[in-house]
Amino acid sequence: MSVPYSIKDQKSEFSQNLMVSTAGSGPASSKIPIIAEHYVSERARKTLDIVEKFVEEECIPADAVFHQQLGEGTAHRFSTHPKIMDELKEKAKKLGLWNLFLAKGHFKEGAGFSNLEYGLMAEYLGKSRTASEATNCAAPDTGNMEVLAKYGTEEQKKQWLAPLLAGEIRSAFLMTEPDVASSDATNITLRMRKEGNDWVLNGSKWWSSGSGDPRCKIYIVMGKSDPENKSVYKQQSVILVPADTPGITIHRMLSVYGYDDAPHGHGHISFDNVRVPDTCMVLGAGRGFEVIQGRLGPGRIHHAMRSIGAAERALEFFLARINDPRKTPFGEQLHKHGIMLERVARSRIEIDAARLVVLNAAIKIDQTNAKGALKEIAEAKVLVPTMALTVIDRAVQAFGGAGVCQDTPLANMWAQGRTMRIVDGPDEVHLMQLGRNENKRGVGLKERIDWQTKKTAEIFKQYGVERPDPLALNRVSGKAKL
């Protein structure tokens, strides 16, 4: 194992070469958008530079090794824990890059950064397959730790949050169901029935991310505990279920466009009279929606910034490809073809614009809370995955056959990016919410425009200027139209 570096260490040969090859771009702290600079502490700037260095020098080179150590064959891949991940974790801990995500002002357990500051760091983590887990900032653990830190009892924190924060165990989040349209969580059917001091669970879940990992010890499960409640938003509860509880069956791991996402996977799980004590209930029966909304808001920002990191890496591959002297279609390098430079330019614009949208949402969360930033979070949730897919697709196109196979990370990045349009609420849900809220302005805007039109007519009359009336002219000519 190589000796971990510190911020005071001299740059390695790789780092020196990196600075030469990207001359003028500067370290991560120099690339913070100017509208966000005021909100970033000096400590966060220094940490951001360490994150960039760690990702570029340690994690990205380790990604392929991680996949190789997983080996071949589904059964083996879900029972293997690549050794290189433990080595990366030890390096990350020594660098202070651990549990970066728990926002200051909201949690005492984290590293003390704001949502904005961690968002900037998450962008770099998103460039690597291994970086998020190496820093204990990987989903679904991040959201699950936030649930426990925000809503958990002291006993729940001691039993589950402490080992998660230490990186000793992993967790899974079980909300989506195969038999209903669970993008509307009021449709969830997994039944939670109270018997004495226990809750008995029956039903099934899928896309249970993290459940394939043998280190996964705890499930956070949403189910229906009070189906007769008059409020459809008080029928659900969230409960903690140890992964080894009798009655749980993992039927299979779901693939993502053919990728199995080993070792953590996405499980299809059934519950058959699974019994857990009342002390496992989170916050209280009937408060599931409150817990879930508290979990998903910041998580959507994390996903979005990691997606921006993926888009940046795709653009880096794109630029490397079009400057490869071996690739000379029609006698010229790819960058000599104007269409490629136009795609590069559009990618730069789209990434930078999307980043500002996400950072704006992060600032709003920091200044209010997730509920106070619903509009901004929804905008980021819809915009970023579409942007990332577009940029990645351009890079794939430049690579041709190499872009759709395992010789580059682009195909896997595209597959992961495509799921982002579905996870944490599909685009349609956020668009409907945004459209409905935006439309609330409609009546008032019509009244204002009508008033302005009337005022215009008065000004015409005041100055004795005749204004043609297109509708009147159409009526006279018999060609009235809207």
C-alpha cells in the first residue's frame, strides 16, 4: 500500500503531470463558481482540493482494479469485497475525507460542511466508481444515515448509525414496489400490522439498493401501517429491519441496462410475517412521509452533483478522444471537424449551467431547509440527468464502438445516468409539481396583463394615436381567428 499523502505533501509525479496537461485550469478551489464563492469557507476550499487530488490520483486509477477484483460470475461478485476499497478507505480517513455529507447546522455527526460545500465535493466524487464509498459518502448509506441522525432514537443511533458512520456496515433503502406505481408513495402496499409490542411486515420491495452486499446489515423500510387513516399521507410509516430477520427472502438482484452493480446490487425482496419490535419504528407510526421527504431532499442534491461530475469526466474523455493523433477520419483529427467542437462547446455550456442550478438549490437548503427549497431541488432533479445523458452520449459518439463497450467507463456512466431520471421520484412527478406550482401564478398574471393592455389603450387615447385592432379587422373581413 502506498503511503497516504497530506495537503502539505509535495505533488506526486502524477499530480505534476496532471497540472501540465491541464495548465490554466487550476485546482478545484479556483473553479468554484463566483456566485457560490461567498458561501464556501477556507476549510472547505482546502478540503475540496484534497478531494480532487484523492479522486484523480487514487480513486480513478483504482476503479478498473476494483472491477477486476470483483471477478466474474454473479454469485462470486455479490460475495466479494475488493481489497482495494479498504485501502482507499484508510487513505481517505487519514486525509480527513470521511462522512463529508452530513450538513453543518443540521447534524452534529458530520465533518461540518454545508450542503453547498459538500455539493462541490460530491461533483468530484461522481467522477469515480470508488470515490463515494471510499469516503463513506455512498448512497443509499448517506440518506439512511441522515434519517437515523435526524429522526433516530439514541438507541437506534447507537445500534445502527454509529457503525454506519464508522464504515463498518452498509445499509439498504426499501421503498419502491413491483406491483404498484410507487412513484406515488401513497400506493405503497407493504403491510405493517401491529401485534402487541411488535410490527409484522408482509409484502415485497424491489430496487432495494445496497441489499446485495454481505456487509448490508440494516434495511430502512417504508410500508402502510394505517390504511384506514383519512389522510393518505399518514397511512405510511418507516421502520428499521435488521437484514437477518426471519421471513426476509432476497429473490434476485436487478440489473441496470445489463450492469449488476455488484457488490451492493438492487434487490427484489419479499417479507413474510417479518417481525420487529416497536422500538424499530422511526419517528413514530404514521410519519413515514415526513421521514422520507427529510431524506430525499439533500439526497437529490448529492445525486445531481455526482451526475455533474460524471458529465465532466465524459467531457474529459471526449476532449482526449478528439485530440488523439491516431484517430484521423477522412485525413484529419476529430477536433478539426467542426461538429465535434460544437458538441464540446454545447457540453461546456450545459454542464456549467446545470451546476449553477444545483448549487443554487444547495444554498437554498442551507438557508432554509429541504422543504423550503422544493422548487430549486425539483429543477435540479429534472435538469441534471438529462444534461449528463446528453454530454455522455456525445462522448460515446466520438468514441464509436469503444464508447459502447467496457474499454471506457462511458457506457456504464450512461446506464447509471439514465436511472437518475427515475430514482428519487421520476421526472414526471417533479415536472407535475413544478408546473402546478408555477400555474398558480396564472390568474394573477392574466389580471396584470389585462390591466397593462387597458393602460396601453388609455395611453393611446391620451396621445391621440390610433391603434389598429387586429381582431376587429379580422371580424370586418369575415376572417376572425384566435
